[in-house]
Amino acid sequence: MADWHCAGNFDDVWEGVPLAVTVGGQEVALYKVGADVHATGNLCPHQKDVKLSDGYLDGDTIECPMHQSCFNIKTGKVLSPPAREDIPVFQVRVEDGKVFVEV
Ligand code: FES
């Protein structure tokens, strides 16, 4: 069952720089885009020991650092091969300067 967990301080998530966190036992990547924070699973579905938080964030797209598959951080949809599976996305809310993720 999903539950809300504090993932850290809003100010610790930098614009354009993915941040790896562990929330509720899950590896999650946080992305700040403007005033919003988005959260996805942090492991690339193509090779699950590769962290998307080490990749390149361009707008709403995260590019895997290993083979450059791209994913939409809002929908989780895979946008380019070699990965074929989508990544999980998680609900985020910001409250009192803290980021909460539902996992
Ligand atoms: S490990 Fe991510 S695309 Fe291959």
C-alpha cells in the first residue's frame, strides 16, 4: 500500500540536477522543474543497476547515462530505445519546505 514519505528538503533539490533518494525502501529520483518537483523510480529498466539520477535532465526528459534511453519524468513513458519499459512515477507534494513522495 502506498504511503507518503518525507524525501528531504525542497531546497536540496536543484533545478536541472536529478537527486537520488531512498524513500520507503525504494530508490527514487527527484527532479526540480521550475517550482515543481517530480519523482520517478531511479533504476533504468534496461539495466537495473544503472541510476537515472546519474543521467542528463533536459526539461521533462531524463536520459539514461549508460545507453541514452530517454524517459518522460511526468508520465514515466520510455521515449527511445534500447529500454522498452516505462519507469514508475510517484506523486509528490511540497509542504513546509519538505518534499513528500507517495510510494
Ligand atoms: S542502462 Fe539505461 S538504456 Fe541501457
